[in-house]
Amino acid sequence: MRWTLILGGILAGLAMLAAALSFLWTPHDVGQMAVASKLQPLSGTYWLGTDHFGRDILSMVMVGARTSIAVAVVAVGIGMGFGVPLGLLAAAGRGGWVDEVIMRGNDLIFAFPSLVIAILITAAFGPSAVNAIIAIGIFNIPVFARVTRGAAMPIWTLDYIRAAQVAGKGRLRISLEHILPNTLNLLIVQGTIQFSLGILAEAGLSYVGLGAQPPTPSWGRMLAEAQTFVTIAPHVAIIPGLCIFATVLGLNLLGDGLRDALDPRLKVMQA
Amino acid sequence: MIALENLSVAIRGTPILRNVDLTLAPGQITGLVGESGSGKSMTALAIMGLLPRGAVAGGAVRLDGQNLLTTPESALCRIRGNRIGMIFQEPMTALNPLMTIGDQVAEVLRIHHRMSREAARARARDRLDRVGLPGPRFPLTLYPHELSGGQRQRVAIALAIAEAPDLLIADEPTTALDVTTQAQILDLLRDLVREAGMSLLLITHDLAVVAGIADQVAVMREGELVENGETEALFRNQQHPYTRALFAASRHVPARVTAQADDTPILSVRDAVREYVLARRTTFGPHEVLRAVDGVSFDIQDGESVGLVGESGCGKSTLTRAILGLDPLQGGEIRLDGEAVGPGGAMPAALRAKVQVVFQDPFGSFDPRWRVDRLLAEPFHLTGRPRNWRERVAEALSEVGIDPSAARRHIHEFSGGQRQRLAIARALIIRPRLIVLDEAVSALDVQVRAQVLDLLADLRRSHGMAYLFISHDLGVVRGVTDRVLVMDRGGIVEQGPTERVMGQPAHATTRRLMAAMPEIPADWSVV
């Protein structure tokens, strides 16, 4: 086991755990404001202190993890759900017009700066978590399409694919039975990385007010609201910032670790 | 002079080499033969000081008295490339695809001598001339992809001899090349050794190659040298039973099987033409067309075994793809048992089920994620999976001599020879009438190859299948085919009964192939 895999797993696991736990229990009610006890430092009652409305930061961070993870999961789901089939299709018809249409369409999406488009979408349809998900999801599609196509192309030249063709199997069936399972390693790794990017993107959109709307807690918006108090109560900004940092770092390490663990070529080098 | 004294290597406690004693004298060619996994390549790595991590070496590797095993890495770096050069099996991957051949050879010289760029270039030119890549046709500015496999191997040799090393190690240098190219590369190596007075350690599994070129031969088995001596004497005496077994296996010819021709030949190729459209030379220029198969016609009768031989690039593989119904033809037709063959859905499953294939590479032929039973059952896609498919898989496994309990295992648990048996089992399972064997035994060790050839002969006898045996190994083709087709530049230049074609070759291509075929002299045998 690589240390990256373990550390990444722990960090990402903590975020998941906090989000899951928040459904059952939070130290305080997230919506509950107590202006009298605003901007409290870390204490026995408020483990991570309170914000400018007197809300418990730990509870908000836990529920905020829910938002971040939900957005990232669905966005990666959209990216994989459309991108992987498109990539497989492009690889199956490599060199033909299907390949060209799919890959040039990808280039088109890639050519737009993703956050600008996300802002455009939320500006047009109103800011909400759902619109943020759709915007981030769309930009995941070409990433997965390219990774899938890139992984599938060399597999198509192997003898076992020719054997499957000799056994009368069509391109679609070969794609599903042989190509997809053999590209899965790479897709899992890419999925982890995209997951962390999704969390980062959601935080960014929420920070500028285009993500989850109040009162739903979100790490990005907590950070935005705290910046005015940074000099008097720095922990209010530092804690959500650390959450984003730790989760993204954890997922990136996990992705790296998984690549090392799943790539048979690296296994050979260690042996 | 290099001497291995009592060399032993163990990796994590498992002994890989045991007490290897070998002297490599200047101007001498030493053949190191053995089967895969016998420790041949590990010996080379031990000499170079490139053992994998976790390997512990004992004994000594002496270069003019200095023990290389105890020499520090920084000093070894000066010795490697400078006094010991190495050539690898795969000329496709041994060169950097992004560097010109001139820069690659010059780089070696610059590393060791801090030579000026111009001086290094001049020396590189000289070395490339020396390995048979003369200036006008092969400028220093060429990239590896612009060269053929044999030419790349020449560049790799130029890299290895750039510093005029004392010892050149060649690890299966010709295994990936066809017979004529192999003969040229071996000639080149022999000349280099004789002229420069260096010693050559030639690692190979091919006894015939060794017989033709080596001064002394060492036979390796499971990490030990079982026999070692002057080439002709070793071949004539064969004192160790293992040497005798290897020798017998390399000459092995399975028992003859007779064909059972009927009115329709199982395969009939008529004026087949296959063209490829190449990229445009200039932006608006016309696409050039390469005619890889040019008007080929031949028949294969039921139960007949036919060989198809030729140099690489002659169109064998392209023709094979068309016969298997994977690629379309631009002219002519291919009929399988009287019905037309075509790519994709154009060919009904029942017709497709009449032909199956076994490929060269036992490692690339199977999906690593599938288990053996599912892999072997894949051709049932053509016929519909019978209810007793598991029994059929077990039956096919026992036919190729593999325990049916292996059905639930993954492919990485099998050796190269076992995988090739599995590939044959997969081809057999739906009882095709024709099996195309595309270099199916080229990658196998001699003893395994002999077993597989026997197996193929037995199966032909019991099931009456026809074989199309594609190979550049003429020795094998001679042993197992009734008729042979010789292919050159997309066309069949000679065909007829194997014995006649190979015994009295009429066409220049056949004669060239026969002359290049490495052979153990007929009188060098004990029995």
C-alpha cells in the first residue's frame, strides 16, 4: 500500500463520513441563529466556534460537505454517463466520421472556459445547486470522452479483439465486453480527480454566489461570508477553507494512489 | 576479457542463477541458449550491473580482473556503453522515437568523451556506415520510424558499438526479424566481432542460429549452465540429456497427416486485391494507394495443411485479415467452403464459424480480465452457446492437454506455451473446418513448440481440419505443411508441394529465404 492511497482515503473518507453523519446528527441545528453568541471562538459548546449569525460552524461544515459531495457526485456522474459511451463510440469508429463528430464536439466544449460558461448558465437560469451541477457536469463530458477514447484505442489493436471479431462479435459488443472493462482502471482514477475538481468548482461558484443558495450551507459561501470578519475571527474563514483544501487534496492523493495500485505496468516495476 | 566466476543471483531468496562459470574471450562469439525463464537475460543484466531491485548477486564478474559486482554505480556508468554494449530484442522500442538516429549515436559518444557536436556527428556517421547504413541513403537526420525493423536493429548495433566495447551482449537480437533480415544482422555481428576483436555474448533460444555463428556454446537450464564448450564439439557430443532434449525438440517433425480433399475446397482465393489508401504527400496532392495484396489466387483442400511464407511486409498479414473476413477486398474474391467471405455483418455467422485463428503473441491473445472458460467459449457467439458449454470447454481443455479444472483461472496464471494451447483450444471449440495459424509457434521455446506442433498434427488427424500455417520460420513450415505458398510484394511467386519448393526452389525469393534459413549442419548429430 502506498501512503498516498492511505492518506487520500482517510481525508476523502472523513468528508464523506461528515456528510453522511449530518443526516442523522449535527451538534447544533444548522439554521438556528443566536446573534448573542456570534463569532465565538472554538469552545466546548461550539467545537469549531460560531459565525456572524451565531450559527455553529461544525454543523454548517458537516451539512456543507453534503452539498459539495452531492454536486460533485452528480457532475461526475453526468460526465461519465455521457463521456464514456461517447469515448467508446469514437474509439470503435476510429478514423471514421463518428469519431470526428464526437471528438470535434469535445474540442468545442473544451474551447470554452468552463467557469465562464457556468456563470452564463446560472445567470440565464438563476443561481442554484442544480444549475451548478449541470454546468460542472457538462464540462466533465469531454474529459471522460477523451480519456476513454485514449485508453480504448491501443486495446483495439490487440489480438484478443481480433479474436472477438473472428468470433463474429460486432463493435458495440466488443466495446462493452472487452474495451470498457479494460479501461475501467483509468476511468476510476480520472473519476476521482474530476470529483475533486467538481468540489473545487462548486466552492468557486458558491463563493461568487452562483451555487447553492441560502439557507443551504455551502463551503464556498461560508468562505465568502467570512471574509469581512477575517481580522476579528479568522477561524470562520479558515475552517471552511481547510475543509475544501483537505477534501480536494485527499481526493487527488486517492486518485494518484489508485493509479499506482491499479496500473499493472507500475506493478511490474515494483516486483 | 570478461569472466563470470561462480556467479549466483537470488531475488528475495529465490535463486535465479547458480554458480555460472563462463569466459568470454576477445574475438569470440559465445552463444547462450536456453528456454524462457532459464536465466539467460538475468546473466546479461548481472554482467551489466543492471539487476532488478531486490536481487542479490554472489561470485564475481571480472572485467580484466576488476570485479564488476563490487564496483560502485558511478564507475559502472563509465563501463556500460563504453566497455560493454548491449542490443535488445525489440528494435521498435530500443530507440527514442523523437531523436534522429544521428543524434542518438552521437549522444553516446558525447556522454563518454565530452566531444564537440561536430566531432561526435562525424564519428556517428562512421559507425552507421560500419553497420551497413551508408551516408547517401541513410542521412543522420532520419527518425527511427522511417526505418524498417532490420535497419533499426542496425542503428541499435551502431549505438552499442559506438565506443568499440570489449564485450557486446545481444539478447535475442534477431527474434523479432524475418529470416533474411536475421541472416544479414548475424553476418554484421560476426564481421564486427572479427574486425574489432571484441567478444559477443549472443543470447538466443534458437539452436540453429547458434550453430551457424558461435565459437562456443553454453546451455542454460533453470539458472545453471548444464553444458558449455566449443560449438561443433558440443553439438556432436551433447553430453547432457537436456542438451539432447533441446536438440531433438528443435529438429522435431510431427508425423504426417494426409488431406481428405472433396469437390469444394475449404478455402478458395481468386485474384484477391487489397489496397490501402495512404496519407497525402502534400496538402492537395492525391492519396497514394498501396497494393498490399496483388492478385493472389490459391486453394486449400479439406484437411490440408498449407504454409504461407515470406519476408515481413510481403502482405501475409493483410491477406490473413481478408481471409478471416475482417477487411474488405478491392478486387477478386475469397470463398470459404464455396461461400463468399466479407467483413462485418455481410458474412453470416454459420460461415464465419468455419474458420478460426491462432495468433502469434500468447500474451496479447486473451482479455486479461476474463476467466479461461469465458475466453474459450467466446467463439460460441457464432453458433449459439450450447447448454453443455461448460463440458465443451472442459473437453477442449483436455484436448490441448490442460487440466479442465483450470477453467476458472485468469490468463496471467499461465505460461506462454500454455496460453498458446489455450488459443488453440479456443479456435477448436466450435470445430471449424479451417484454422489460420498466424506465426502461432514463433514465440515458443523449442520444446514447447515441438509439443504444440504434435498437438496440431493430432488434432488434424482426429478432426480433419485444414491449416493455413503462416510463418517466417521455414524450418517449421517444412515440417508441418503439405504444400507451401511463397509470397513476395503482395503476390504469390511460387507454390507447390513443400518438399519440392524447399528442396529445389525455383523463384529468387524462395532461394533467398532458403539461403537465409539458419540450419544446424545435418552431420552434427549424435544419433
